[in-house]
Amino acid sequence: MLRDPDDALLRDCLSEQPGAWEAFHARFTPPLSAACRRALARAGRPSGAQETADMLQAVFVHLLEDDLHVLRAYRGESGVLTYLSVVAVNLVWKDRLLRLAPGGGELLADRPAPDANPAARMEAGEARELLGRELGKLPVRARLALTFQAEGASIREVGLALGLSEVAAAQLLSRARASLRQKLEAGGIKEGGG
């Protein structure tokens, strides 16, 4: 059985083999740069060379944080490149994803205005943190589906991207949103605000 070179490269990085991080960086810079550029553009943010390079740098910094925690969290449910692309897109879309609602509206109220009272700011911050944690617990395919939809993909396009029928993609999205909603409500956060 052939070893997947991306899996092997990831394992080499995690075991701190000499030259592994440099090879990892060289292998994944082009596709992650493209993922960042597309996500920035879809988010309505500047997506020129400098903005893309800045976001790509943020992605690699994120991968190195906490003793490579994000890389150690990879479980092989998808390819390494798919996993890393989700990480990159999620960094770009984090604020957008945190406000997603089941019907495409808002899950959480808009962030409080800077002059809002401190309790409201703290509550909104706690809600975003809880949602961020719960998003991270979803299976890779569910996170991908939510990410693609956040980028403006239709249910049909989500299905095509994940190799699912339109019906299966709609069911996957529905289950993912229901799971998030249930966990948020258990944490004391209701749709449309705390």
C-alpha cells in the first residue's frame, strides 16, 4: 500500500524531522494561498497579493501555535490539503460563520456597538467563543459544508464540492445547523441573541 505523501509530510512535521517544516511550507503554500485569496474575495475583503500573503502568514502562524495543536488534531477524515484548506477558510470566515443562522440569517445578534454596555460585550464574546468551540467539534464534512455555504455556495454547489447529491447536502447542512443550535441553546444562547 502506498503512503500518501501529504500524510507522510504531516507526520514528519509532527515528529520534528529535519527539513520537514520547510517541505510542508513549500508544499502547501500555493494551494493555501489560493484558498485564502478566494475566501477573502468571497468575504468582500481586499484579496490582492499583500492581503493574501498576510492571511497565508496568519494561517501558518495558527498551524504553529500551541505545539502544532491544529496539525495534531488532524484525524485523517479527509485529505491533509482539504483539512488545511478548511483551517485557512475558517480563519477568513470566522466572523461570518459565527453569525450564520439556519435560514441564512443571523445566528447571533450583530456585535454590540463599541459604546454598548460591558455586560453586553462580554455576553456576545462568550457566545462567539462557544460557537467557535462547537464549530470545531463538528465532523470535517459538516464544517466544510457550512464553510462553503458561508462563502455563498448554493446547496447544489455544496453537494458538488463534497461529492453529495443536493438532497444529501441539504440534509448534512440541516443536521450541522441543528447540532450547533442545540449546543448553543444548552450553553444558554438562543438564536438571534443571548
